[in-house]
Amino acid sequence: MSKDENELPENSSEVVSPYQEALDTLSSLITKRFRADKANQGDRFDVLFDYIKMLELEDAIPKMKIIHVAGTKGKGSTCTFTESILRNCGFRTGLFTSPHLIDIRERFRLDGLEICEDKFLAYFWWCFDRLKEKTNEDVPMPTYFRFLALLAFKIFSAEQVDVAILEVGLGGKFDATNVVKAPIVCGISSLGFDHMEILGNTLGQIAGEKAGIFKHRIPAFTVPQPEEAMSVLQKKASQLDVPLQVAHPLDISMLNGLQLGLDGEHQYQNAGLAIALSNTWLQKTGHIEGSYLDQISSLPEQFIKGLATTSLQGRAQIIPDPYFDTDNHGDLVFYLDGAHSPESMDMCGKWFARAIEDDISQRNSVEERPHDYSRASSNLVQNDANGDSRKKLTQILLFNCMTVRDPQLLLPRLINACAHHGVHFQKAFFVPNQSLRTKVDSHSVPQADPQVDLSWQLKLQGVWENLIQGDKGTKGDDKASNVSEEGKDDSEHTIKNYESSSVYSSLPLAIKWLRDNVQQNRSVRFQVLVTGSLHLVGDVLRIVKK
């Protein structure tokens, strides 16, 4: 073993660091108010322009050469591809995305790297102090995400980036990033059902909110969409004289033998959109001649390198648990994907099943292949050269989702996508998120709440059990006595334990069960799919990387 204990560090009485002080101050801006939508007139959207004046950004923002991207699925990947392409073309880039997984500074990237702590603190306090001084009862302090968007504009302006790529936080029309009046180009990634309590219950309503980022005569691109969504996008574009084009998925042959830096079939669609956005930005800013349509037959070397070197945590990411030394290395592997909509569950299931299939194929052929792999699972394959290829592969699901989402729509899609490719979970673990939505944390692992409400996790488990046992005509609630033998030894850590699922009161306890079982059973390799929530993915990363 490389570490002696699974325990999390106890609360210390050390002096709060300047960085933690800033995070605590930022946490004070988190409210329980509803997000901006048409029902509350955008939560006084126009007040954002008052904040911009307070921060002396009213002249700086119009000068920025901005790429603005909305969407339900893939907007973060699209923005990250776009940033990597333009950075490899030699431009100084600024990238604003959400949410962060481990550290708030992930949201602000300069030249592909998260902003350093010193710069973050300087810009943070510059903005916070001015807003604190100038706001009042009529114009109160901005809420959490609005402040972060304003901070991004300040950072990118002060750092004099050549291009700022902005990912919409939620929706589009009333999003804090939508204070941009004249971006260079806009993009809308794949649309689907998510945040319906805010954006609407139909694809048409959702598309209308996303199309709120369209600006008069500013070119825009989208990907192939369902007809209901596409018709709304086209109507909104027509009303604003927006030249809207459809960017088709990237043809893998255009990568000249390389692979996309982000794994998954759906990433070719996101890459295609990123190519269109990057190419149009280059053309509209005078760096290349011609138009997007002139460029689709081949890709410049810089585009290929940018696409191949793109990286993004928590999306189709494979991490062997570094907790173990060489004896058990690769016996516990986390497959992380922040999918949280029905459509993304399909993509996640396909990716996970393909990754399992690739791992099996590589292990079976390990003796015939050179030990130089570029794929994320290469270290697992090399470990198999030592005789571990006969270990039994066991797939585990580690899941949570927000209470506004419908597990009856999410879990069946995931189960079916995996089963279609021959992958079946032996067990599912349902856990609450560690990170608090009311507090911004640093790299440290938040302490588990001993009084945490697990009613939602128990509901998720009930849905799972009914899905798994449905074909047998047995409801999950009738199977409480059917506890697996391996689960009995750990029953004090579980709230409700079935043969095919368990609810744990905290994420560290679920990971402890996995680690303990790896140590106790040398013939098994656990492949753990972590999905349903980017917050859960971030929590796992915090623990695994600690």
C-alpha cells in the first residue's frame, strides 16, 4: 500500500489562508434565489450593466474578440476544443467555463492553464471591493455566478487576451455572459432536456432560451438538432438577420492518423462545431481569408494539433486509483463522466462500454504490442504484462444526480446503453455529493455531514432496484433481506444494502469499500463508472488526487 489510512484529515485550527479567505467571501454571494428566467424578468438582468460600469468594463468588453457558446450538451467540450485550436494558432486565449470540479480557478484559463492563485486573488479583491463599495439596496451585490462572469471579463481584459471563449452557464438569454453585445461568432451545441424547471418543458422552449445569445447579423453555428429545436433556432436567427449554419461532425480522416484529445463518439460533433467557430473567428478578425465553407476539405496543422491535445477533466476521463502501489495498481479504475441528461447518459454508456471493450482487447494482446501507449488506459495494459490479465473485471456504478432531474429518465438510458454493448453493472452505489452547494471549497476534501439527508439517494436506489428486478416481477423494496455476502462485512457503513445496490452516507465510505475489497480480493479488478453529476465527479477527483 502507498498510504496507511482512508481517513479524511480532521479540521485544523490553522490560520485561514488568503486564498481560503477569498473563497469564503465568494461563498457569501451564493443565494437560494431562483436562477434568472423569463418568469422573474431575468432576475433584473439589466442590473448587470450597472455592475459593468462599477468595474469600469463598459469600454473593455466591446473591444474583446469573443466566441460565445450555449447548449445543453457539449458546450464545455466545444469551448475547450476551440481554445486549444486558437492557442495552437498562436493566439493568447482566455477561457471561461463552468462548473469547476476541484478548484474555482479552473473556470478561468489563460493560454490553456487555470489562472494562478496570486493573479486570482488580485483580480478577485479588485472586483469584490469595488462592488462592495458601490452597490446598495437598489443595486445589491451580484450573486455567485454573476460575480464569476464579471470576474472573467475583468481577468481577460486586464490580461489582454486575443480571444475570449465564453461558455454560457445556463440557458442563454438571461445568462450573465450574455452582456456581450457583439461577439465575433456564436455557437449552440447539442440541445436536449435539462433544467426544464427554468428553460421550459419542450425542445422548442429550450432552443428559444439558448438562441437568446444570437446577436444582430453576428454569424452563428449549431450542430444537427432535432427538428423542433432547429426550427426555433432558424426562426430566431431569421428575426435577427443571423447567418446560421450547421457544422457537421468532424471526419476522423482529417486528423491525419491522430485522435481527438477528448474521448467519445459525440466529441466529433463538438469538434466540428469548434472548427467552424475557430475558422470563422480567424476570418472575421482578419487573420485568414475566405469563409468557413472554403476550409472544410482539410485542416491546418495547428487545428489538428489543437484538437488532438485538448484535455478536460471529468469528461470521458479514466483514472487508475493512485492509492495503490504497483501490486494493486490498476485494480481500481475510475471512469469519470459528468453526464447528467438523458441524451448524455446514452453517450456516457456507449463510451464506458467501449472503454471496457478496449481494455479487454488491449489486455488480450498485451504480449504482442510494444509498451508505448498514448491512450488513457495504457498504464492498465502495461500492468497486465505482469500476469494480471486473467483478473475478473467487475463493473460498478457510482451515481448521484440533482433532485431536479428525473432518475426514471436517466438510469434506464444508462443501463440500456451499457447493456446494448454487453456491459452489466454488478452493483450500484448511491452517495450524496461531498462538496456543498452553499460553500466554495479549495482542493481539500470536504468533511462528510453526519446528519446528511439520504432520502434522495434512497429514491435513486429504489428506481435502480425496480429497473434491475423488473423483469423478475420483484420490486426493490421487497429485497431488503437479499444482501450480498461481500456487503455484510460493511453493513455498518451502508444505509440500505441490496445484492445489486447500496446507499452510502458519504462518498469516502463508498471508496473505502472499493479499496478494501481490492486489497482483500486479488483476483478482481473494479471498473467504476462515476456519473450523473459533475459535482460528484469533482468530489471523486478530490479524493483520488489527494
